[in-house]
Amino acid sequence: MLGTVAGGLVLPALAPPATAQTLKDLLKSNQNQGDALFGSTEVSSASLKALPQWARVLSKMKQERRSFHACLNDANACDAAGLRSWREVATAAKGKPRLEMLKTVNSYFNRWPYKIDQQLYGVSEFWASPREFMKRSGDCEDYSIAKFFVLRDLGLTNEEMRVVILLDRIRGIGHAVLAVYQPKDILILDSLSDLIFSHRKYRHYVPQYSMNETTRWAHFYTKKRTASL
């Protein structure tokens, strides 16, 4: 089910879990109102059916991960430019303190030129797998997806990260970032900057939905947001 189109990103209308009778009931039952990503209230679901583009990436990664892991274990197995890039960034980031690892991965993938899906694939919306991205480049969600999976290979868990689809209120367009969860904070890896800040710094980012390999979240604001821009 498709919702708003913002900046080329199609925002699915994510249905609440069947156990909740209304959205109001669902928000009342949430224990972290206003304390979640970008100050939102979030509702989770174990179903990824509403995200076919993400489901396609996860399916592609079943095969790509085998190639990536073989390349990481043996440089001779890196028989394509994308695999060599994967090994390069993983080798550069491996063993660094966590923040330095995140900075290395963020800045590495931010080097790729920004290209819109219409230009690359002839469609308004296409989420590329990491290998597809490294071959042809891509747009904001493709950067975030590549960062997500290389950090998974570097030891971060699925539960520590999410790809986030959001509205950038300053530019008035859809955007995507990678959120990395810390014990007392959430750090944002953004294709627009090599700098990494807390999610609390991004008052102009309004999350629509987020996901990892097993879960999706819909994001809401229970009170009118009065952020100063």
C-alpha cells in the first residue's frame, strides 16, 4: 500500500498491527512516546510485507553476503570492483573504535556520486543492494543500505541499526539515513555529510518509517512538533 511521494521516495502507508483497534490505542500503549528516533513515538511490526523494496534487498543479500564474506576472507576471491571496494572499506574500518569505524564507513560510501533511480533504472523508485550500488551508485536509501550491511559484516548487530526513511523539512523532500543505536544515544550516518551527530541534532528530520532485517517501525508525533529550524 503506497502513501505520500516525497522527493522521489514512495512512503508506504504502514498499517498498524492487527492487535490494535485504532492508532490512538496503539500510541497509548507505547511506552516510549516522544523518546524514540528523532523524538518520535514508534510502533513496531515483525512483518516486512509492506516494504517490497526492502524485501528485495534482503533477498539479494542472501547471495551477495556469500561473495562479500569470501572476499573478506581471501583477497583472491575479490573478482569484481564492487567486491574489492567492500574489502577496502571493511579493512579500513576493522578494529577501529566504534565511532571511528562509523566515520570510516560513512565517509567511504559518501564518495559515490548521487544518482537518481530514474537515471539508473528508468523507474521512480528502486532500492539497490550493496553490490548494485557499488556498481552503478544510487540515491540516499542506497547509501544507507550499503552502510548497514558493511557494518553488519564488521560486527554490529541487526538490532543496533535501522535504515530510516524520513522527510527533510528544510529541503521539503524525502530522504534516508542510517541510525546506529548506542547505549544512551542514536547516531546518524547521513549521505549529506561525513560528520556524525546524535539524532537529537536533526530537528528538521521527521521519520516516516524505519527497518532492519527483521522489523519495521512506523513513526508518529503525538503532539505538534515545534522545532526551531
